[in-house]
Amino acid sequence: MVQKVVMGTRLPAKLWLDDVEDSCMAQIISLASLPFAFKHIAIMPDAHTGKGMPIGGVLATIGVVIPNAVGVDIGCGMCAVKTNLKASELSVNQIKAIMKHIRKTIPLGFDHQKNAMDKSLLPDLDLDACPFLRNKTVAMLKEIGTLGGGNHFIEIQKDTKKDDVWIMIHSGSRHVGLTVANYYNKQAEILCERWYADTLPGLAFLPIEEQVGKDYMHEMEYCKHLAFANRKVMMEQVQQGFMDNCTNVNFEPIINIAHNYAAWENHFGKNVIVHRKGATRAFKGEIGIIPGSMGTKSYIVEGLGNPESFMSCSHGAGRKMSRSVAFKTLDLSEECRRMDEQGIIHGMRKSGLDEAPSAYKDIEAVIAFENDLIKPIIELAPLAVVKGD
């Protein structure tokens, strides 16, 4: 439920959380002061400070698109697949063998494919409509099927009630998406400066009727599909690891959602561009994924279609401390001990302390805050996790 409402100079912002860091609140007020923002700003319970706009924010605009309100990892999102296996019947050795296969076949962190993947894996969209991306084919084909770093992960999980084994992947459009985001944000800055537009920090915009605005929408949409292609290839590799180490394994259709993108939608009787930055679409009956942090539960959810959130929900647990603070204050042995006690197979290292469970909010509290936005239908606990750090 909405926990508080704050006012910008033009519009209110509705917050589905009760505790907001000062820097995040300043960004929320900035969003609620934009001249082209529509109706109100919606802030999800996993919100924390981002670049220009909070991660966990939903912004509807009229006439403009804001690259930084989508973010630099365009199309970043989640995939999940249910298997016919039962966790109680899966041995530790089998899980370790699958994890070994993942590390052997999926490039992690900054690593790319040594050889370009087949062109058939690229999105079936008009690349000629993407003036920046159409010359990046080789780069895209070397990044498809790669995890990336930061909070990206691959997990083997179990349904806490039915004991079913699930696979979950979090990744995006990789460096290609970053270059698209940075290029168009720079174009927005140049355009706003040229026309003396009074922009707020990190919120330079592109008029949607200008060609550059149309180009961004095309390229952003392509990157969203590219991110899904990336996750699908990784999912196939993980499934191969299961098939190599388990007998008679079957997989249900993939669930896919993105949480960094902008799209034309109709809300409150108006066609607007909805920016979701670290937020997931939650139309009525829509199936989504809200992951926890490393070592905590994740949820398969059903959207309730709440118009007040522009039919959106959180994209995860959300950070409660910055990466630098996590490195300075968290203890590696203590973080490992907590996961070990749960029987989670992991490879936690000091370089990954910024992704430790203690760096994130309580996922169960986050889910509770948004009980008017989504209905949890499956609770998943981690059995093993691979991170991209």
C-alpha cells in the first residue's frame, strides 16, 4: 500500500515504502517537478538512488523520453523456468556439476564470447531502424549468452511448498545496451543545452516527435529484445547442464520480464510513455518475477493491475547500502556463514561483498509493502548461485 505521498513543484509522488535515503528523496522530488511528468510519480518499495532517477521508479511522460529514466542496462530483466525435478531428489554433487557446467560455458563478469554467436540469435526486429546499433552486430553477437557483473546472477532454486526445482537468471543487454544509453543521453544533453531547456540533474530528455527521440525508442526496444535473447541463450546452457547430470528432466516454458525500459501505454485515459527503471510491469493477471538478494528468497508473482502504480511493482529487494559502504562494513566470513547455514552452494568472494545479502533490503518486507500491486504465487529458496563479480 502507499506509505506516504510527497509533493514536487508540480505533482505528487506516491511511495510504496516508508524509509527513503535523502539522496533518493531528492531525486523523487525532482521527478515530481518535471514539466512533462504525468499524473504522479510511483516509487516502488525497492527504491534507492540511481543516476538521475531512483532505481525502483516509475515515471509517465507526455511528449518526451528520458534515457536516464530507463537506465544504462536497457532491457535488464529476469527469466525463470520450472523443471520437473524435485529438490529433495537432487544431490549436492549433481548441483555442483551443474554449477561447474555453468561456469565453463557461460562467460561471467566482463567476459564475452570468444567467437561471435550465430546471427539467427539476434532479435527479429528492423536493425536498419537503429542508426547506432546497426554497426554493432559483432559486438552484440559476442555478448549474447554472457552474464555480466554487478547484481546479475544465475540461481538454482526450489519451490518452498512443492519442492519443484527452478532456474532463474538476471541479466541485460550488456555493454551494447550501456553504449546505446550513454550515446542517447549525450544527445539529450546536447539538445537540451542547444534549446536552453531547464533540465534537472541527470534528466536530459528527447522530444518524442523529433527523429532522435524516435531513434532512441527503436534502439531501446531492440536492446530490450537483445537482453531477452541473451537470457534465453544462457537458459539453454543451464538446461544443458541439467540434462547432462539428471535423468528424464523436462522444462516448462520460459517466464521473461524486463525492468529497465520505456513504452507507450494508456493510463488514466491518456497515451503516455511509461519509464520503468528497476520496476516491473504488473498488469492484471500478468506473471512476473521479483528476486531477492543473493542467499534470500525470490517470488513468482501475479500482477493486480493497480492503476496508481501505473500497473507496476518492484523488480527485486533493492539495495539498503551502497556498494562502497558494503565493501567497508560487511564481513565476508559472516556473509558466507549465513549462506552456508542455509545449505546454499555459492562462490562468495571479497570482491562480491557489495552483492552480499546484508547489502539488500528484506525481500519479504518489500513484498509486503506491495500487496496491492502483486500477489505472490510461488516462493523460491536458493539452492545454488553464480554471480558475475
